[in-house]
Amino acid sequence: MRIAFFEIEEWERKLLETSLAGHQLSFHEKPLTPATAKEAADAEAVSVFVYSHVNKETLDALPKVKFVTTRSMGFDHIDLAACKERGVAVARVPAYGDRTVAEHAFALILALSRKIFLAYERTEKGIFDYHGLQGFDLYRKTLGVVGGGKIGMNVARIAKGFEMDVLVSDPFPKQELADSIGFRYAPLDELLARADVVTLHAPYMPQTHHLMNAEKFAKMKRGAVLVNTARGALIDTQALLKALEDGILAGAGLDVLEEETFIKEECELMGKDFSKKCDLAAVVRNHMLIARNDVIITPHIGFNSREAMERIVATTVENVNGFAAGAPVNLVP
Ligand SMILES: NC(=O)c1ccc[n+]([C@@H]2O[C@H](COP(=O)([O-])OP(=O)(O)OC[C@H]3O[C@@H](n4cnc5c(N)ncnc54)[C@H](O)[C@@H]3O)[C@@H](O)[C@H]2O)c1
């Protein structure tokens, strides 16, 4: 099969060249877009990451493509209806970093609870004064996990190690997990009212768009902190800024932002290529978040551990070989 890999790094390229030696491979550093698709016009399969846009226009530029395999779990960068219309199968990596992302959520929780970033900034300047750096214990605090799937459950497991009380909100509760891990399911409003730390692990779908909006922030315990390692648009950024401003939230730790792809592309935005559809207001709001010292932002690195990345490549190889052999695996329904 002729397979074009987009958003690829050198170490992935080496691994893929060895593992998929029987196929014709091409490698492209940039995301797959209608423009970059032209570089792979004869590809029969494409492999992408989350900054690619697999939409009608992109597919039009790839007339021979019958298979898209994304090196991610989420697939909201792929227009599934457009793929279906053209008979293009879509596969993903269903699990590679459940623990990896959960550990990153805790990295953000601890960075907030112990003011690690402010402390680091101070010692970098040679200032060793501890005033204003008082944090809080996680021990016996309440953690609210919104989305009790694979990642959410690992977050709950880690939280029990800190002897936190854990509440989980999920439309599909699994009581056996609650019993074995030691948490309680609660409706979202109760979770928000009780939790000292709220962490989001629900998928992004039309139904979860702005799951955390002004109405929900108003229901939160005053002084709580919020962590998001799921998807940026689960949070209404404007409402988040107001909740921080009003002191409802004492801090936020965000691995994902609304319109985060545009932050990376701002230089281009301000330059020659100002034709992209982009919510400039969202970009400005993100900058307001970045400027705050009660907000810690990481650039979507929740998944990015050495072990998780190796698992992604291994599953992508299985996805390609399965499709080529007529026995596809890990298809997105
Ligand atoms: N930051 C990163 O690098 C990174 C990496 C991987 C995944 N993610 C994100 O994390 C999300 C969660 O991943 P996962 O593997 O745990 O997924 P999962 O499918 O195992 O779990 C998602 C859970 O959310 C629940 N849910 C659905 N709607 C909900 C709602 N309205 N309120 C509360 N819960 C709801 C589902 O029932 C399910 O139990 C993914 O959708 C993805 O967007 C981020």
C-alpha cells in the first residue's frame, strides 16, 4: 500500500520504515490539510495526528485514499461523514496512554496545589522567599472526576494513593469499578459543589461542548481548582476567565485549549497566510489565560511520554497491516 504519514518525527519515521518495510511509505512533517495533501496525491492510505484536518476538501485532494489511520485516540479532527460518503475507513489508537494522561493530570494538580510554577519562577531569579507560596494538601480533599472512562479511572486510582475522596460523574456508571477503586458516582452538580479539585476526562462531542460554562462554574465550590487534559472546547474559555477573576476558581491547569491549533499558527496568521478560518476572539482569550499566574498551561503533552508514543506507533503498524490484509482493526464506527 502507498501510505503517507503526516506530522511525523524522525524517530517515528525510523520505527515505521522498519516495521512497515513491505509498503511504499512517504513522510511529511506538516499536518495533513487540503494544501499539504497535494504532496501525497497518489496515497492509498494516510496516517495523521491531531493537528491535521481530514475534511471534504482534504479528501478531494486524495482521490485514491481508502484508509485513514490517526495516531491518536480522539478523532474530532476527522470528518467521519465525509469519509463514510467516500468509502474511506478510519482507524485510531484506542488506548495507549490511559495512565500517561492520568499522570499528567496529576502533574497539573500538584503544580497547582503546591504553586510549583510560581516557586520555580522565583528561585530562577535567585529569590528563596517562601511568602505567598503556601499550597494545600490533597490528603482528605475531594477530587471530582468528570468522565469516568479509561483515563478518569486511572486518575481515581492515583487519587486514592493520596487518600483523597473521589467523586465521579459519568452517564454510564460502573458500580463494580466504584467498589473496587473506592469512589462514589455523583451527579455533575453535586460533584462541582463538593470537589476541591475538578479534573475533566469526558470526550468532546456536540453534547459536551462547553460542558463547563458560566452556569456550571457558578455551582463550583469557591476556591476549587480545575484541570483539563481532555479537550479544550469542554470549557467555555470566557466563563473560565470570569470564574478566575471572580475567585470561584483559585487556579486552572490546562493541557488543552479552545482553538489551540491556532496558537501554534499565529505567526502565520499575522503574516502572509491570513486566510484561515479562525476565531480570533478565542485566540485573544487564550492569551489572557496564558498571562495569568494562577493558570498553568502545557501544550497538549498529556499523551507525550516515551512509552505512550511507542505504543502509538505499534498500534498504527497493526492498523495498517490489518487494513492491507483485509482484516481491519481499531476502526472508528
Ligand atoms: N491531553 C492528551 O494528550 C489526551 C490524550 C488522550 C486522550 N485525551 C482526551 O481524554 C478524553 C478521555 O479519554 P478516555 O480514554 O478516558 O476516554 P473513554 O472513552 O475511556 O472515557 C470517556 C468517558 O466519558 C464519559 N462521558 C461521556 N459524556 C460525558 C459527560 N457529559 N459527562 C461526564 N462523562 C461523560 C463516557 O461515558 C466515558 O466513560 C478523550 O476523549 C480525549 O479527548 C487527551
